[in-house]
Amino acid sequence: MGGQTQAVDYAFINALGTISAAIGATPSITLPEEIKNGLDVVGNALQATGNGLDANISEGLDAVVAPCKASATDSSSMGP
């Protein structure tokens, strides 16, 4: 499976988790509390799974490395 296809699949898992958690957290929806709690837990688990899998296929740490490079450059211009 290609990286783009995996990213779409993982985003879909994350979206399902977001929807499930939102339904579980909506006070105006009349469901038994046990079901709402279950939807919330399952939704959070799906979100975590989707995010974890998406991070696993990332093509590098550009989002993390770029700010570090910028701050290193900025701190050197500050002087001793």
C-alpha cells in the first residue's frame, strides 16, 4: 500500500474516532451514560491509533526539526 493511501486510511480512522468521541460527549444526545462513555473511549482510542499510524509513516521530522533550526539561528544572533 502506498504512503498516500495509508495516510488517507489513517485519517479516516482518526475521523471515525473524532465522530465517535463527539457523539459520546454531546450532552443533548439521549443515550445511556454507559454507551456515551463507551463511545468516548472507543473514539479516543481510534484517534490515538490513527495519529500513531500516521506519525509512523511520516517522511521525516520536518515539523520538529525546522523550529529547532530556527531557534538555534535566533539564539546565535542574541550574542553572549
